[in-house]
Amino acid sequence: MLRASSPLPVSGEKGPMAAKSYAGAVRDEAAPRGQWGRAWEVDWFSLAGVLFLLLFAPFIVYYFIMACDQYSCSLTAPVLDLASGRARLSHIWAKTPSVTKEAAQIYALWVSFQVLLYVGLPDFCHKFLPGYVGGVQEGALTPAGVINKYEINGLQAWLITHLLWVANSHVLSWFSPTIIFDNWIPLLWCANILGYAVSTFAMIKGYLFPTNARDCKFTGNFFYNYMMGIEFNPRIGKWFDFKLFFNGRPGIVAWTLINLSFAAKQRELHGHVTNSMVLVNVLQAIYVLDFFWNEAWYLKTIDICHDHFGWYLGWGDCVWLPYLYTLQGLYLVHHPVQLPVPHAAGVLLLGLLGYYVFREANHQKDLFRRTDGRCLIWGRKPRAIACTYTSADGQRHHSKLLASGFWGLARHLNYTGDLMGSLAYCLACGGGHLLPYFYVVYMAVLLTHRCLRDEHRCASKYGGDWARYTAAVPYRLLPGIF
Ligand code: NDP
């Protein structure tokens, strides 16, 4: 499951009812709050995190990409050069490619093509792929009590895009397969333009013409609203859902194409593709394909069920995800590491094991929830903890928490599996540089913080029932340790 989620310390549903009123919005101040989404109020810690990320995240991305372009992926060399006076910021900036007409055209074509695949081509994969759930699917209940419908066609978009890529590489030759690498920095500026444009549009839309006014949240703090989003599920028309589109298409479909382009560049520069590059391509492709195969399940995850659409999803999906999740491939273009067979086998094993834990854990929860506990987990009837919660309209609902299988070992083993896979991608790059390890460090921060914020939310949503669950399953990510 892939998200450019923010490691921000976002507080859960707490504080007095301090939400501001807004055009078209109707909120019953007396109604109990549903336990969804981001905070209604901003504490200083959250605000500091928001300001830090708004100010520095674009520079972090630039720094990593520039370090590869100008310093062979050394993270320390630019700092040392600047500190010793060997380089000045203006020199580094002067050597940075600016946006080009070619990059702007490529990017515009790319995004338009993905929009076309998203809204213009209803899913046909579910008609011939047994077990695959596509076509029109329902999301989870929103705080205002709405159940949105989504056209699930991401697998189809991924397949068509990649078939075209392969056809171009072997038959059509419309463009070089190194096109992404060759325009990497000019494309970064285009991605930033889209990221900021969509986040700003989402903010304005939230105030002026929200898709569902009752599902908006306002804190009264401009920066927090901009970053964490106002609208829960902004849409244009019936089907163009911002969250589903921006997370999946410009971000995740691109991930595997970017890796393929990096592999092509490695071959062009060094005459061959290393086993490390193959490993990174294969392991990350499994993860990406898993996302699209399970896109309907993604509708029930935190991104869609709890996060509002703001800068951290809009800009994050356009810039952070495609640029920082692909650092391993970029690094391997500059450092073509050929791993000894036992090392490569170890990486493959860790990657596959991580994927298995991640997928199985997610699958167990999904199966349990879909069947209302009438299923088998590890061959047995699952242990369920009954729980109740209240939605924003004051309705009382019943649910269940799974305490068997991976969910009986720890409360978020799906995150642990994800982290094992993330570590495998990094280890594929050997031990020469820090840069490719950024991903696992980032994922560890992101998922630990996500785990804590999710648990905070679940605790306020389920109250004593959540306490019974945490007593039955005391560890979060590592059984016996944390
Ligand atoms: P989860 O799929 O773990 O969903 C958490 C929600 O599940 C909780 O809010 C609660 O929701 C419900 N829940 C919690 N415990 C139980 C239980 N015991 N039984 C039943 N339901 C339970 O979290 P995410 O949506 O964050 O993650 C989904 C996957 O995406 C993970 O595998 C994660 O690793 C991955 N991911 C990847 C990222 C990336 O950038 N690569 C970023 C973020 C996530 P409810 O209110 O319905 O009870």
C-alpha cells in the first residue's frame, strides 16, 4: 500500500468544537463528533510540524535529487563543499537544470493520459481476471454518513501504460526509454507546479464549492488547513475523485515506469543492468501491482477513510512519492552495484517475506471485516472483540476488532511487513552510501507515527472496547518489543 503520507504529528478528534463556519457548510454543533479524519484544532506541536514540512519538504526532495545529479548521490559532499567554501549555493543552483519545454510537454501528456484512463475507460479487468475486484465499488462511511462510489480501474491503467511503454521500447520507438531519467530535474519542477496547483485548488474548492460540505473540516489556521486539507473527498463531477486519482496515478503508476527508465539508463551508461537494479525493479513492482490489484481494498484504508485532501496528499503524491520512493533506482544508475549471489538472495528473501507479512495481515483484516468475522484466520474461527462507536450524526454503530492471526501477534504487523520490504529495497543498494537508505528511515518514521495517531483515534472512537483490544494484543509493531 502506497501513500505519500505525512509524518506529521496530527492529533486525533479532540478539543472543543472550535470549527469555523463556511460557505455552504452545515454542521450541527450539538451533534457528537464522528471519530474520523484530522484534528478540529491545531496544537503548537502540530503547527510546528506543518510549517516545517511546508517550508522544508520541497528542499529535502531537491537536495536528494541534486546530490545525485551533482555529487554522485553523496548526501554529505554538498554540505562539506558549502562549509569549506568550495561551492556556493548559487553555484549549485546554477548547475541545476531548469524546466524545459520538452519536460513540460512530457508531463502534461503524462497527466492528461492518466486522467483519460481514469475517467474515460471503465474497468474491464474484473471481467476476465478471477479474484480481482474492479469496476464500481463503495468506499467507507464518511463522517457525514455518505458512502461514495468509486470506479476502480487502476490495474487497467497500469497495464495499458506499461504495455505502451514496452511496445515503445521494443517496437514503436516514439521516445527513448531513458526519457524519464534524462528529464528528471526539469520534470521535478513540473511535478511541483501540479502539486502546488492541485493543493491550492483543493483549498479554494473546500471554501467555495465543496463536494460535500458536511465532510469538510476547518481549524481556523490557514497553514494547517492548506496542508492537512479541508475536504474529505473532493471530487469534480461524479467520478473524478482527487484522493484516488492523485495517490494512484501520477504517483504510483509512475513508480514502476521511473524504475524501468532508470534500468534503461543504467544499461545505456554501463552496458548492463545489475542484479541490484533488477531486484529493486522486481520488489517494488510487486508492491505497486499489489496496490492496483487491491485498489478496492485501498478504499477502506486510512488515506481514503480518514485523511482530508490537502497539500500533504496533493503535493506528496505528485512530488514526494515519485521522487523519493524511487531513490534506489536513481542511486543504482550512478552506482551500478552488482551484489554477490548470497547478498542478492538475502535481499530477495527479506523483500518477499516482508511482502507476505504485509499482504497477509492486510488481507486478514479485510476478510474479517468483509465477512463480519464469519471466516477462518489461520485455519480457525477468529477471535473478535465487539466494539461500538458514534458517527457525527449521532448514530450508534457496531463493529469488531480482529485479535487473531497477525492481528493477534501485534496491532500493526501490516506496517512491520511494509518496513521489512522497505529495508530490502535499501539493502539491494549495498553499503556505499546513505542516500538509498533514506526510504526505510522515512517509512519507519511515517509508519510509527501513523500507528500512534491511528491508535489515538481508535482509542477515542472505541473507548473501553479499544482498551480491551490493546490488553489482549499488547504490542504495536514488534511482538515482545514495541
Ligand atoms: P490499516 O490498514 O492498519 O488500518 C487501520 C484501521 O484499521 C484502524 O483505523 C481501524 O479502523 C482498523 N483496525 C485497527 N485494528 C483493527 C483490528 N484489530 N481489527 C479490525 N480493524 C482494525 O492502516 P493503513 O490504512 O495506514 O495502512 C494500510 C497499509 O498501507 C499498511 O500495510 C501500510 O503499511 C501501508 N501504507 C503504506 C504507505 C506508503 O507510503 N508506502 C503509507 C501508509 C500506509 P476502523 O475505524 O475501521 O476500526
